[in-house]
Amino acid sequence: MGVAGTGLRGVYGLPWLSLEPLLDLSALDAVHEEVCVALASLPTDYTGGSHRSMGIMPEELRETALTDYAEVIRGLDDAQFAVFRGLADDPSLVDRARREGLAFGEERDVLLSRRQMLWLEYRFGVYFPWKVYYEMIPNRWWTEKHDPQGKRFTRAAESLLPKTVALAKSLPFTKIGRCNIMGLRAHDYGTVHRDGHPEEQSRPDEFITLCPAQNKTLFLYDRASGARTRTEGRALWFNDFDDHGVEAAPYFRYSIRVDGVFREDFRERVRSHARLVREQISSHPGTLAGP
Ligand SMILES: [Fe+2]
């Protein structure tokens, strides 16, 4: 398994795959209008902001994470920690976490409140790459993102994003365990990281990324060579155990990511589409960046 000539694991022998030919995306223009209006009203969150301390970045790019909130929280003095505690949604959890040595933030024991994130940004300059983040299906742990057990679309998503919810439900998954909108403000970039260790993966996690405005450039980063492979288009899939990041651009960008388990017939179509793309690439060498 892997992408020939690279250090990437990829999906079916490719660094990424456009799913545009395999999906009905006729609703995407209307979804785009709906998302932009909804984001103006929804209680969006920040995400990212601790990729370096999570140990999921390539060594040579660690500085690009700028100020990491877990490092900042570890260095708070008593007075600052009292402020941090006071901004929690439930300050008693912060007390317990401190007593028991628990960690704060995503994929850790105690989530940060929106107020804590803003304070960490304003007071210490923490860099949160995704500043307009909305979980249409809230999901607590990364390892459960394919599993719908105990989850549902939020009421706000159902009322403000009905076309988006309908599109997500129409995608060729047998089940969906996570659905979110990931927005970056103008000039921000998504720090390069990977979502799991490649050696721990038996097959690529299944998800679909939609970018209705086609203006968000996600790229794969090959640790072996330092090469970047840019993606494009309105619907795509890649291996999130490969390093990936988002290029900066001078305007707001977002994508919608839906995680779950592909229907077997769709997986088969994806596999044969990937085979076709690989054949095209091998007959036209040098086109690896644009499957
Ligand atoms: Fe990621």
C-alpha cells in the first residue's frame, strides 16, 4: 500500500482522489448560499491550536504552529490559571483536572470553552487555524468519527442548514459519525499535521470533503521529500494519516467534511475510479498533482 515514489500512504495508490465524477453535487451551489448565511448566525467554535503539542506535525514544520495552547496552559502562573478557570463553562471541572493532572483541549480530557480559547488567543497569541468551526454532528473523540452511536445532527443544523444536512445524508455512506464545517479566516493557514500514525492504519479512514466555493487548497505533505501535492475541486478524499495542511489565502474559506463508512458499492466505484486515474497518470507522467 502507498503512493509509488512517495512517502504517502494515500488512497488506492493516489495521494488524493477527486470524487466529483462519482457524486451528485447539483445541490452544492444552494448549499453554499445556505452555509454562508448559517455561519453568520451559528455559535461557531475554534479548532486546532495544539497540533505541535499533540506530536502530530512533521519535525521540520513544528514552528509553523506558532503559539500552541497546551504549551501556554502548562506555563500559566496561579493568577493566570484562576482567570483560565473563571472562563470555563464548568470551573469545577478545571479544578478536578488540575488536581488529577488531566489535559485540556481537543482529544484531551477537558474541552476548552469558547471564552477560554478567545482569551488564550488575545492574551497569549495562541494560533487557532480554524476559527469558524461548526460541528453539525458533534463528535467527542477522533476514533469514533465513523460511528453514529448516540449522535445526531444538531437542532440548529437541522433548522439553519436543511439542504446541507440533506446533502450529507444523501452521500454514499452506510453510516455517518461526524459532519462539520471547517472555516479558515482570511490569511490563516491550516497547520500541517496527520490525524494518526500511518503504521497504525489498516485501510484509509473514509470521509468526503466538500468545498462548494472551490477556493480552499488542502495539500498533502510528504515527510520523506518535503513535496506538497495540492488538491482541488468540490469533492475529494485523501488519507488523513498522511500529513496535510491548508494553504493561506487572502479570503475566508471553508469545507464540509463528512465521516463515516462508505457503502460497499461506492467503495468499489472509488476503487475502480482510482485505478483509471492511476492509469492516466502512468500514461501521462508528471500529472500526479491533478488526479
Ligand atoms: Fe486533519
